[in-house]
Amino acid sequence: DGTLDVWDYFYKQNDPTLSLQIDDDGLFSVAMQDQGSLVAAGSVDGSVYMLELCEGLATMQQNEKQSVQQMLERESKREKNLEARAKEMRQKEKRMAESQEGADGEKPTWAEQETAIEKDFWSTVEAFALKAGADGYGAAPPPSDEIENGTPPQ
């Protein structure tokens, strides 16, 4: 969109410190002088813009390099920890899936899973109904044999 964002991670990490609308077209390339005070930006239409940054953005503050390096190390460790946690979760899910397989080594069919889920649902409904004394509409809870047969109460 032709906007040049200048970041100062020592000052602010979540938002750009300076945002400049350079060109209406998009920017194609950006190059910085070795000393850091001049910036050249090229747009997609071939225009080149030369910018001079203020001294606060061009020169390093005391301990800035060390602080940014520590921040990058923390983020690197955080990323490694997140990757390790994701890997651990995938392995846990894999073990859970393997443990849910039947004794003959086959996964339960969808119909078996559906029946088990429905039975669990109706037993939960019955437990809540018994606690409340009724199902919330004034009717008595369904008998246990209807739940075990898998037929919903009428």
C-alpha cells in the first residue's frame, strides 16, 4: 500500500514507531545506509524516495544492542518451548487414539461411538434430572431401561 513502517524494538515491540505513506502504489524495495540515517525506498512504478531518519531512530542507545539480543533469545526459547509443547500434544493425541482402538486392533465404528456417546448423554441427563427432581418441564426422568436401550424418552 506504499506505507513504510519503521520499528524500534528497544522502544516498542508491538507497533511500528513511525509509519510513513511514501507512495500511492506499493513499495518494491527498501535499503538502508550502513550508518543507519538514510533510507531509500523504491516503489513498484519505479520511483525512488530518499528519507533521513531522526537521530533517535538512527543511533543506538546505551545497552540497546544487548537488550534486543536478550529479547530475541527469549523469543527463540519461547518458540522452541511452543514447538516442544505442540509435539508433546501430537504424541499424546496419537497415544490416546491408539489406546482407544479395540482389543482386536481395530478402531470402533462410528455407530459404536455414537451409541456410547448417546448413552453417556442420557445418563448425564438422568443424573441432572434426579438431582432436580424433574427434567425441568415437570415430567419425571426417563427410566433407566430406556437409556440403556438407546431409545430417547417420549
